[in-house]
Amino acid sequence: MTDNFTPEKTNPAPKMSLEDWKAMKDQEKSDVFKLLDQTTLDLAEVPGCFLRYLDTQARMNRYTVSNALLISAQMPEATKLRTFAEWEKEDAKIKKGSKSISILEPSEFKKADGTSAIAYNVKKVFDISQTSKAEEVKPYQQKDIAKLIAAMLDTCPVSIDLATEIPVPGTAAYFDKASNTLYVQKEGGTADYVCQCVARELGFIEASLRSPDADRSASHADAVITGYLVCKRYGVPTESLDAERAASKYKGMNAKDVRKDLSELRSSAAKINDRIYGELYKEKAPRSKGSTER
């Protein structure tokens, strides 16, 4: 107690020196990169790890591969991430005991020679399920499958041939590279199955655009992974797309090369999804004067 009867603070928290703060941040960043590399290597080794990443990437499609990997390792069910301050702005309170999720945020800086470079800092975020707005999380609704398939075909960058029989049996869709044609079998199975087959073949098309000289067998894993991401994005079942087996392509690769390859596949899926989204939600053009319906 002081002379003016105000209580003295007992055991005040010691201030951290700048050096200690930097050391703490460096260790924090090191731990996040270790988690990232280990999660990347686990994709081809640990059962379920690859599908967990793909499901996260499809749902959190705007996040980089690195951040989707980090999210899949810490909270694979996450749907909406914000910092503590950002949640406060949305009048949401973080639940007591909630553990933050660490992701990486790029930051541009000038090097000594005046050139620009990118550094990565750890960014701590919380999912909406960890906040007072948790009840606002809604289950994902599958899109109308017929409209989805139509949008896939209407925006396909190659010729479409709807046929009773297609060049290769045992599937509902097949991309023929020689004729640059996507064959889709009429009555080729359930709508879900047809959608999966079309999504996979769109993956083959993207693979052929990236690597024109690659044959179909060399592009199979890429096509399956791309198709899986597309289907998951729109809530379509994926039982005919064996993405878990496709993960074997990453055996023996270093973590950085795996992420580079996954980034290309993420971009391929994004191109397809952007076309589909634009077709599904495009505004109907206003009817010009004098036009008639047929």
C-alpha cells in the first residue's frame, strides 16, 4: 500500500527486450515452417493426410497451398478465419480457451541493395466455430447437379461430343487429346458419377495445356486431384476419384517441390471453378428491343 492508499502492483510482468521479442518471433516462425514441411511430407506417407489437405483446400480455395496445409494440420474443419481484431470488428467474441491457428502472411520489404523481396510472418487467426458466431456456420449445400454439369460443359475449352458410346468404355466422359474433344456418354450413369468423370477429364484438359507432350498416364494423378478439388468445391461426392492413391506421386519429393506442384493443380482447379462459377451465376443479358423468344 502506498501513502495515498492506492495498492501497489505486485509481481509486475517483466518487459520483454527487443532481442528476446525477436528471438521469440524467430522461433515461432521456425515452428510454423517445420509444421508446414512435415505436413507436406506426410501427404504421401500418412493415410488420410492428403484427403484432409484437399478437402481443406477445396473449401478454403482462396488460401495458398502452404496455408491450406497449415490449416489442415491445425483445424481441418475450419470454414472462416479472422484475426482476433477482425472478429472484434464483426462483434464476435473468441470463446475462452480457444487456440489460435498459425498461418503465413507475406510482407514485402526492401533489401540493402534496394531491390524488393518477400518475407513471411506468422499470422494468428481463429475460426468462426471458435467465436460467439459459431451458430452461423451452415452446412454446405450441394449445387444442382444438372446445372453444374451443364456449366462444366458450356465453359469447357475444347469441343464437346455427347454420344451414345465414347472411345473408352467404363467411364462417362473421356478427353481425346488427338481430336481435342471431350466425349460425354449419354446416360453414362448417375448424375454424381457423370459429374465426377467430367471433372476428372477437365483436369486432363488442364494438364494437357500445361504439358502438351505428356501422355494420359503421366497426367492421371494430376487429373484426379484437379477433379477432386472441383467436385469438393461444389459439394459433389468423390467416390470414383481415388485421390488418396494419387498422392503416391509425391513419394520421394522434397517438401518445396510438392508444394510447387500442388500450387499448379490448385491453379488448374481455380480456372475450372472460375469458369463454372461465372456460368452458374452470370447475369442474364437484358433483352434488346424488338427481340422475341423462340
